[in-house]
Amino acid sequence: MRIAIIPARGGSKRIPKKNIKSFCGQPMIAYPIAAAKASNLFDHIIVSTDCKSIKEVAESCGAEVPFTRPEHLSDDFTGTGAVVNHAIDWFKANVCEPDFVCCIYPTAPFLRATDLIDAYEKLVQCSDKSFCFSVGRYAFPVQRALTFDEQGDIGMLFPEHAGTRSQDLKEVFHDAGQFYFGRAAAFLSHVATFGPASIPYFMPRERVMDIDDEEDWQQAEMMFELLTTKESL
């Protein structure tokens, strides 16, 4: 059995009601739910939330909200892993034990059903791996990153690369923050996601956007509209 778990608490500070705020005409959470449904991979698509409004929107989009997330897992400091494991434990106790679990972030409007399908197939083919998660490429060499002190003076984060040509720097990647497909036992055993037990699923740069503030939100909407137009041609 395969289940999707979408962690969506109601206490967003930088963008109020971020998970259900209208994004290009639909609640933000509607997009990852639609991708999960369109993939036809999941027996259940569960939203873990502490918020009645999110519950109502999620259910109207076709997801299940079979429990209310406990208060101790709904603060600003609880990590995603604890929330996912709580949902797995609830599912084991009330339905059955899943084999595969996909944690999908509620703020992933660029996620496609094909991403989930391809990532799942990669994971199944690699029986010795526990996770497959979305990865993005940095647009600029991070080894040339700059820092500024309290006086505004400029420094280099990696001064040893001050004279290194950009083409000679090793390409590095980052967590794209869209989904983490894994074996349920690996989630419950706290296997490290960012380590040798995982394989990457590379996302195209135009579909990777970290939406943390209003400026990010506006840029993401512009990117989404451009992609929608491009894909309709």
C-alpha cells in the first residue's frame, strides 16, 4: 500500500494562511493534491493539519483528513519527520501498515504527477535505497557566495575559491522541497534522508521555487503563469 502525506499546519507567520491562500486562482494546497491524485499511485492522500480551514479546503480538493494533528506537533519548531511519522503511526493503528510513503509539501504548485511516478519507479528499481526526493541545481556557484558583516563589509563564504574559475568549481545541488518518497520503515527508523540511503530526482530549474515571503509568492505566480502558457502552446 502507498500513501501520500501532506503536512499543512495553520500557523504560517511570513505568509498568513499560506497553505490555502489563492495561488493563480486556486488554493495553494490544491496543486500538490491534484498531482498526487493524477499520479494514480496512492491508495490514500492524507493531509495532516491542526487547522479547520485547511481541513475543509483539503477535503474539497479530494484529500482525506482523518485526524487532527496534535498540538505538540503543530508549533514552529517541530520538523516534518515527526509529523510524517505521526501520520504513519496513525495509519498503521487505524487502517493498515503502508509499504511506501510520499511526503509532499503543500506549497509545491510546480509538482507534476509524472514527477511522483518517475521518482517512485526509481525508488522501486533501487531496492537498497530508502528514499527518492526532489533535488534542484543551484543557479550560481555557491563556492563564490558573499557575506556581509555588521559594518556592511564584503567577504567570501569560501575565500579559498576567490581565484577559482567558475567552470572549475564542483556543481552542487539543494533539496527542492517538493516531495520525499520513501519506504515507510525508513521514515519510522529515522534513516537520514540526505545521505547514502537516498537517490535524487532532479527537478528542472523553472519548476523549483522556495516560497517563503510575499516577494517569492509573486515571483512564483509569474513563473507558474509562464509555464502554463508555454505548456498550452
